[in-house]
Amino acid sequence: MNYSQAVAYIHGTYQFGRKLGLSQITTLLSHMENPHKDLKVIHVAGTNGKGSTSAYLARVLQEAGYEVGLFSSPFLQVFNERIRLNGLNIDNETLGEITGFVKEKVDLMLQEGYDHPTEFEVVTAIAFEYYRRRNTEIIILEVGMGGRLDSTNVVADPLISVITPIAMDHMAYLGETLEAIAAEKAGIIKEKRPVVCHFQQAGALKVIEEKALAKGSPLRVLDPGDIEVLRESLGGSKFKFRGEPYEIGLLGTHQIYNAALSLMVLEALEADSDFRIPHGARVKGLKKTRWPGRMEIIGRDPLVVIDGAHNEHGARSLGQNLEKLFKGKRIIGLIGILGDKDVRSILDPVMPFLSEVVLTEPHSPRRMTHRELAEIVGDYGLPMEGYSGIDEAFIAAKNKAGKEDVVIAFGSLYMIGEVRSLFVE
């Protein structure tokens, strides 16, 4: 199978929907001789900050001299981004070869009367097989959705389970309350394995504490009192964690917290395994970490920023960053949102900082049309126009901006990925 055939096959499995549960992935992996059982994994769940925290961990461990895999989702520009090794995407030839191997096992499942695995199950299986073949020393494994019933949760003995901030998202699948969602995320906690957790709202933290106690799993919770913010600017941030100075290039206060969380994970890793991460690797790794699509400046004159805010928690962080980094600037919003999102919870924290907006549509079957979005955005009283094409919408937004103004694209990772493609190969 070549690369084009592989990507077509993978995306073709979207028709089998989203089905949370471990029976299908367990069957598929058993047909592959269980590649996941040979891997050492740091398992990362949460609503926001999973990707950034995982990127910090991967880069620091790479700086410490380890062969490091990073499995994440979704991708912004090319599918290969989802499966990385030492900062590099899986190559096209290998992706084609391993996808062909996995498809053979899927076909065997179908012959035996099993249902077809979902897209995420297939991709998870491809990643596990890739990392086994490369004898990867450690994998940073990001949950796709939830945790308890997510395909990645077939990993029975992670080095560490990590839980980033939990907020309301994917309620149709995970539950209608913060506590219910937290219970799903806490499903990655395994018997007597260390857990490192970002500070949470009280209800979510209580659920996590109870789960860790029931599993006999030592729990460390990030204390914001251990963090001292020294500087935040468009060039990045400086902070101290437990008195030690660090610098990051990712923008936003929330990225300081994500970096501090990753430092706690590394402490736990050293305490409970043979991995060793020198202080210098931590300093260099955090500073060198890049995570596209999160308060990322992709253009100047005017300044063009993309941010993956697609739920209330992410939108609150975006609003705070706009106020802090672009105070007094005229800001044009380029907005595209999926139709299954709580749209007002995304817009409310950000719209007060915008001068006018251009609406568009993510390239997804779940997209909200720009006309549907306009019916909601109209209530905010800002000048607006809409385009179905993202490139056309971006040109319109950029044309509205003077040299000193800012264009901020947000609302969907699918949408900002295409905006990024207009600037970055």
C-alpha cells in the first residue's frame, strides 16, 4: 500500500463512526501480536493542554538522549503529524507499509464476523506497530477522547498517567457534568501506577482523588503556588517552578502551567523508573518545544495568530491572552466552529476583544455553516461577513487589518490547520 492509498483507507474508516470501547481495538491488536505490550508509555488525558504537555515531555526526553514517540490528534496539515518519532513525522513509505499490514488484520477480523474498527482504532494500531518496529524507548501517548473507553487505554501498565485540565466538552459521549467527564478521564489511572494531575475545579479533582485512592495509585497535583511568572510577551514566557528558572516559546499563561505540569511528570518518571532527565535537558527541552496551532504567530504585517480554542476552557484562555498580549490593538476574528459544539461558550470569552469578524467553515462533515454561525454571532453586534471557503475568508480578514492590527483565527483545529497551510509548508 502506498501513502495515498493508506491515507484514503484511514480516512475512509470515518464512516464507521465514533464508538468508545476497548473490545474492537483489543481484538485488532491481538491479531497484530499485541504491539502495545512491548511499549513504555506516558499516558496523557484531559480536555485542554494534552497536546502541549505531551510536546513538552517529548522534547525534554529527546534532549535527554532518548528515542521518543509522540502520538497525538488531530493533525493540522498532514496526517503524518499524528505519529512522530524524535520530532519527525512518520515517513510516507512506512505509513503506507504499516497501514497495509493493519488492513490485512482488519480484513481477518471482518472474516471472523467482527465489526470494522473505527478510524481512531485503526490509527492507534498503526502507531503502536510503528513504535514497536522502531524499538522506541518511550511513548508519549495522548488520549483521543475521554480516557476510560478510549482506544489508547488498552495500555495496562503505563509509566505514568497524566491528567491535564478538565472542562465541558464532548458531552454527548462523556457525560453532561464535569464530574462525569472527570470520571471518564480518570479511567486512565491504573493500579499502583503514578498519577500526575493539573490543578482542577473542585468537583473534577475529587473524582480523580477518589479514583487514585481506589487504585492505590500515588497522586501528585500541580500547585499554582509553586509557579512564579516572570515575564510574558510575544517572544515567549519566563517563569520559575519551585524556584528554578525556565523559559518557553509557547505563548500564554496556560502554557506556563502546562510546562510546569510536564516538569512534575518528569520528576515522577525519575522517581519511579530508570529514566534520567538532567536539569539541562529540562531547560533546553522546554525552551525548544513548539506546538503548532496554539497561540502561534504565523504571519506579520499584519500579525496573524492561530489558536486551537474550540471549547469554553480554551476560549477563556484565548480571551485572557488577547487581553494580555494585544491590549489596545484592533483585532479581527476569523471564526469557524463545528456544529456539535456549544458555540456561545466559545464566543463569549473572546468576542469582547474583537473589533469585527469574518466567519467560515471547517472542512469537516460536522461543520457549522457560516450562515448558521452568523445567526449566533449577530447577537454580539460586531460587523461581520461570511465565506464558505477558508482561503477566501482569510483574505477578507487580512484585508480588514492594518499593519498594526491583529488577525486571530480560532474555533476549530480543522479550520486553523488550513489557515496555517497558507503560510507554512
